[in-house]
Amino acid sequence: MPKKKKVKKVKKAKKLKLSSKIKPVLKQGDKKNFVSNQDEKPEIKKIKKQPTEKRIYNLKDFVVYPKHGVGKITAIEKAKIGEIDIQFYKILVEKEKLTLTVPINQQSKLRPIASINQINKCVSILKTKPKIKRTMWSRRAQEYDQKINSGKIYELAEVVKDLNKNTDIIADQSYSERQLFEKAYERLKSEFEAVLKINPEDVQKKMDKALGRVNITDNPE
């Protein structure tokens, strides 16, 4: 009896050895696909990083910080934080009585003030008819606020043009609507002043003329 058991075990071992030698039979076309699938590697796409802005501004230069508008560089200073030397701009936003500290290597939000051509384009935008949207005011107010804080001068001009009521008389205009108009108007006006280098009264007249606004004080007696 024990001899028979040993014979059975030997037979099983032989079968296992034989089975390990068996290889899958592939046709010529299948073989190519099998090799190509093994050779194929997942394509790794490299994400290109946006180059950091290295524009150098000088003392007394005007710049625009989107959330606060036009400011003037009053100082370029250095400070040591730990072992790192940091150079930064001190920017005075006169309209808001605010001084900003912006590190030079993190100035992507800053932009130079507009060119004369851009100002002329803004005047053309102010002369066009306002776009009347039928969406809810809360939604429109959010869109206007985003445009004001975008730092883009053309979008700022569009908000002024769309919220303009052609008069200084407070009528058919909600409090929040007037607030947004005045915020956009003052931001645009301050950039006009910095670029055109003329007094605020003349800038206001230029903008109001483009908007077709009627001031009682300007009417002839």
C-alpha cells in the first residue's frame, strides 16, 4: 500500500513539471499585438509652468493692483525673513488711503498703467450703448464686481458704461447699483488721471462727455 502512494506522488510531480513547460500558442498577428502592448508606456505630459513676471518698476511709477486700483510706488525696500532676503514694493493707493507691500517675486497681480491707445479705446467703449441684461440683479452685481476687481481696464470701462444712467439725479437706480457704478467710475477715473496727467476735473468732464452724462452745474444759465 505505501508503495502505491509513492508512485502516485511521483506521477503528480511529473504532471506539474510538464504543465510548467506548456507555453501559450500565439498566432503571428496576436504575437505582434502582445509585444506592442508590453512595449507601450503611458505617455507623460509635462505641464508647462507660466513664466513668472520679472518686470521691474521704478520709484514713483504708477501701477494697478486689481483689488485696489491705481497706486504709486513710494519705496523699494529689503527685509530679511529668517535667512531669506526679500525685496518688495511699497505702493500707496491714495484713493483708499492704503499702503500695499508687494514682494518683487510675487508681482503677477500688478500691471503697468494703461497706454494712451488703451485710454482712447476706453473712451470709445464709454460712448457705446449699455448692455441691458434681464438676469437677476444679484447675479449681475456679482459679475460687475468680478469685472471691477479683475484689473482689466476694458472690463472696468464696460461696467461704467452698463451702469451709467446719463445723469447725476438718483432715480431708477438702487443703492447697490449706484455703489458699484461709483466704484468702477472712480477706478477708471484714477487711471485716466495717471495716464493723461491732467487734473481730476478735466478727466471727469472727458468721461462724462463720453457717457453723455448731464450735470446741472454745466448747463448754461
